[in-house]
Amino acid sequence: MPNPILPLWEYIPDGEPRVFGDRVYLYGSHDRVATPAFCDFKLKVWSAPLDNLNDWQCHGVSFRTRDGAEHKADTAEWTDHELYAPDCVTNHGKYYLYTYIVGSKGCVSVSDNPEGPFTLISRYEYDEADGGDWGIYNDPGVLVDDDGKVYVYYGFEHSNMNELDGESMYKVVKGSLRKPVIDDREEVPVERRFYEASSPRKVGDTYYLIYSPRKGSRLAYATSKSPTGPFEYRGYIIDNGVDYPAGNNHGSICNINGQWYVFYHRMTNNTIMSRRACVEKIEILPDGTIPPVEMTSLGFEEALDPYKITPAELACVLKGGCFVSERDAFSRPIVNIIHGAEMGYKYFDFGKDDSDKTMLFCAKIRGQGTNCKMDIIADDLENGEVLGTLDVSTHDGVYKARIKKLTGRHAVFFRCYHTVNDWTKAAYDNKPLFDLEEFVFMK
């Protein structure tokens, strides 16, 4: 699947990927479209077989704090607030789901299956001196170490860690609180300081803690030789605000079939909500560092096929005020395309050379009553070659342009602009030109 990796109507942020058996599972929050708040009152689990990462299956609601449809709330006598940022681990042949419920004490639930449904077993049990983060356990991430010990990492603006009793999976071991486990002093640069979104992983004999720093559009990571830290900042993995509408970031790393990936999310609907799950390939070097990676449209694909219809919303570059907006369950065009707006897709494979020197570019467009143009550019927005220009009129329709033929692997960008005279230019600079729904290249 390209990015976003789930069906395009699904909004799963804060993703925690876990491989259990022959499938990879994605645990995350559940965002709602057209709401001014983060997250939902339910959690859902998605998974895909390891031998077909394009075949994601929804397992339905796994846990909820409010009644819905035929499902009753799992926390009816305790709380009905939104569920944030879960994690899931396995121990004793069972699967334990850890989640933060807004304004409530952290909770633990259990299932016989990785997809759930999960049954609430307890809130965390701890002595007052051992409960960091006021017992909320914000954005919990859990590690079951090779020796069977269990650790939970959590916190908002300050990082915390506790060891958990491995039998109950919710009782906090007395005297185990470590705070902070990542240096969060005021003098530490904001791009390093801990904010939230703790996610632990063990790679070889090195412990990784992936987290969201104060520069909130990044996913940073720190490492330690001990699960109890302290963890040392090593860098950041991805930034979802590079040439794209920025927002908080939350995710983790996962090894699938020998390849490491970073799971993260990015925003739609001109908000910092409505977040959707994305993934990029990463590399962990022998010294333990992870070189930063760019956002792409690829997901689990090696390349996009330009000769198949590309939904506009797969864009990984959105500049100049344009954004993806859900019109309905079937349509999420790029809207607010004003003069100077730019969009980009990384990467297409146009195949091997042939005798053709040109190809046809077609775009499905909803008009906004303005005559305008869209340049099709290869490889680089600033210095790339303009392959051709699409003339767009005032009305809805499919617009076509004959452009220069490409071969091989390329990023493709669109730059949009109006064509009015200078004396009327100011009135049109912020006027939407059109909505882009989908496009295709044709030999």
C-alpha cells in the first residue's frame, strides 16, 4: 500500500506496529473526521500478513469507553473520555493493551488474541512515590525484555519509566520510578527535549526510546544500554512538517521481513487532527544511529505506477496553503489550491525507454471559476524540468496536456498559478483555482 497505508477513509494516528506470529498489527488512536478534538472513544486494530503488506484487514473495535452500535463501553463504571495512543505486548500467551484515557488513570486490558477485543483488568497499581505523571501514564509504551522483565515508558513534557510486575502486568514494582529517562532540562535544545509519545524498542543489545520532542513534527530517538536509562538523544527519524502541513508526530520502528520501517502519521482536513497512518523504510547503522528519512508517497511500495490512476491525496508535498480534505467517504481531493500552491509525489517508476518522446497527462478537476495553469515538473521543485503545462478552465472536468516523456524513477511536482493581468492580480492571489481529485499518465 502507498502512503497512507490503510484504506483512505481510515484515520489511525499514533501507530504502534507489532509483529505477532505471521502478521504485523497496527495499534493506534482513532481520529474522527470534521471534529475539533483529537481521538475517539474507541480503538481499532488493523493487521496485514507478513508476506503481503498491501493486504490490511480491519479487526473492528477492540476497546471503547462509550457505548456504540452493539458494543457496550469497557469502562462504563470508571470513565467515558477519549482514548489516546495505545500499545500492545504479549506475555504469558496473552496480549496486553495499554492506553491513556484523557484525564483518567492509565488502564490495562487483556485478550487471548492480538486483535482483541480487550477486556479491562485494572488501572495501574502503585505506591504514591512510584507513580509518575500523576498516575495518568500518558502515551504508554511497553517493553517486555528478554529476561522477562516488563517496563512502561510514559509522560507529558517529562519522561517517566516504571518496571511492572510481570505476572499481573499492571502492578508497579516498588522503587522502580525513573524520572526523567531523557534529559528534559530547559537548557536542552527544543528539538531534543522530551514532549510525549514514548515508544520503546530493543535492537540487539541497545534500547531505543522513540518519542515526540518539543519540535512536535519530528519523531526523535534516544538510546541506552539499559532499559532503565538514562537514554541519550541520537537524532530524529522523520519530520512530518517538511513541505507539508505540520502537526504532532507519534509512531515507532518495526522490523518486518528483515527490513526496518518507521511508522508515523500526517494530517488532513486543514487541522492537526484527522491523522492517517504512514510508513517509510529506514536503516539502522552499525553505530546504532538511524539516518533521517524523507516523507514519500510510497508506503510499502517500491514505486508508484504512473500509468495507474493516482488519488491526489497521496501527495507527500503540499505547499502554499493547499491541503487534503475529505468531501465524503469516497473523495478526498486537494483543495485551497491558490496561486503559487505546489504539490508533490515521490516516487513514480516510468519504466524503460521506448520510441515515444511524449506522453499524455490527464487530471480530474473540480473547477472554481478561474482560468489557470498547472506546471508538471520532474525531480525537483526549484531546479527540475518542466515537462509541460496543463491549462485549467472554470468548470469541472478531465483536463489533458501533452508533456515530455519520462523513463525511470522520478518525483513529480505540480505548481499552480493564475493568468490574470497585473492590475487584477491582487484580487486573485488568494482565490482557489481548482480542486485536484486524481490524475494519470498515459503512453
